Amino acid sequence: MDYAAFLTAAERRALPPTVLVHGPDVQLLDDALGLLSRALFSEPSAAAFDREVFDGREVSVETVTNAALTLPVLAPARLVVVRHAHALPARDADTLRRWVTAPNPTGCLLLLADETLTPHRDRKAPHWLLDVVPAAGVVALFARRGRPLEEWLRQRAQADGLVVSEEAARLLVQHVGEDSATLLGEVRKAALAGGPENRAVGVKEVSAVVGEHRLSGLFDLTRAVERHELGLALRTLDRLLATEDPLPVLVALTRDVRMRWTVREWRERGRPAAEIARLVGRPPAVVDALLTSVAGESSGGLTRKLERCWLAERRLKSGGEPGAELAVLVAELCRGGDR
């Protein structure tokens, strides 16, 4: 089941008894819980009696399924939620399997895992939950990037009564990062920057939140890297790290490499620059400049640079020294060709 189908089924109260939603998008996980709660509890006070939320890091599956077997008091169904469901112990797989085989017909068990449970570069095998929960009840959240993320941000903000311009959404994604919860929070702050009654978010409001100096610094850094100007890039990096958190800086570098890799891949597949500009949601002049900047690099070389960005992210999150890690990364990204 994809996320859109899950939302439709939740609104119709037509979900299977056990639903597993997994992926790193915390905002979508929260939205999933909020939508299902509103669908089941038309009277908010009923949630106090018929909704129970557990933390998978602190609870056993037996406790969860016992709660799910309890009959509802005021609502048409009882909702039991487990956040961080990926932390549930594998030794309890049989207990969960018994619930899946014979669930409470008036109960819904919603498992929310804030990481991807299918195999990927950090996970060698599927999580045990995927072997227990029926495929019809599994919802995988896929990371949005670029234009799709910008469109989602505008749609999600509209649900909060905010109107975000295309350029404002693009600016936020470029300079805040790709975490949807953080982006939505920045949209709300940007709206307030326009006044307590303001509901429109444009470039002016975003600049007030992000800051003109920061926008200029990140742009100068990525431009220096694209031009292979190592000295200028390192000086710009030092200036940024004096006031900025290192992760947004890394996000900007990674996004720039990914964009250059994308436009080169599509150009090698024979797509004209105008079509590439439409696909990536960037002006044709910007795409022309990107194609010029990657002319001396192969897709393999850009792939290795993108992998180096991911390695830097893991090292930073594992306690690596930010200045040193980012300086080494910038030096490697400034290299031309396939070196």
C-alpha cells in the first residue's frame, strides 16, 4: 500500500487490523497518526479512552497486543499505536503473529517505524516486522527530494491554511534541508515573520527566517566547489561554520552534487537541456550552467562524490569533528575529473 492509498483508507475507516508505516519521514508518520485519529474519533474526548500510544523501545509486543484486544469504550474502534516500532524485540515475533492471525475486529494496531525496514546501505536484511505484518498493511515512505518535496511542502502547508509560493518552497528546500518536519516548521515561522495574521509565505518571509547572510554564504560555498576553487571554498566554509550548524552546510553540498549528477545522467540519456530544466524544476539558464560545470566529470566520478557526502554524514552523526570532516569533503568535491 502506498501512502496515498493509506490516507484514503484511513479516511474511510477501511484499514486492515494491523498497519506498519515505515520510513525516515517523521512528519508523514505524525500526519498518518493524526489522520487516523481524526477518522476514528469524531469526538476528541473519545481518544482519551480508546487510543493508547506506546514506545517500541520501552514495551513488549505482549503488552501492545493485550491493549489492542481491549474493546473500545466510546469510539467505533480502539486504536493502539507503537512509535519506534522497529525497536520491538524480534523474540516477540510469534506474539505479534498471533494477533495478526486473530485480531480484535474492533481494534486497529498502528506500528510507526521512523527508519526504512527494507534492505539498504545500512541494513543488510529486512526487519522482522516485514515478515509478520501482511503486505497489504505495510506502507513504505520514500524520501522526497527536489521538485516533489517542494510540491509536497506547498500542499502540506495549504492544509494548515498557508499559501507558499513556488520560489519560497524552492528556497526553503535548498537552504533548510530535506527533513519534512523541519521544513514545515520553517514555513510556519516564515508566515509569522509576515505578521500574526499573515497566511502567505514568499521569498521575503523565507529570507527573514533563513537570513540573507546564510543564503549568500551557502551559495558562495557551492559555487566555489562547482568551479573547483579550493581556497575560496575552504575560506567560505570556515566563515559559515563560525555561525552555522554543520549539518545544513553538508545538506547544501550534498544537494548540489546530487543535482549535478542528475542533470549529467539525463543529458547522457539524450534529454535536451530545456526538458531537464522542467524535470528538476530549475530555470534553463541554471541547468545550462550546471551542464557546463560537469562537462569535465563523468557520472562515475560524481557518483563517488555523492557517496563521499553520505560517508561524511555518517561520520558527523557518529561524533566526527565537523570542521575537519567538512574541510576534507570540500577538498574532495573541488577535485575535477574522475580523481
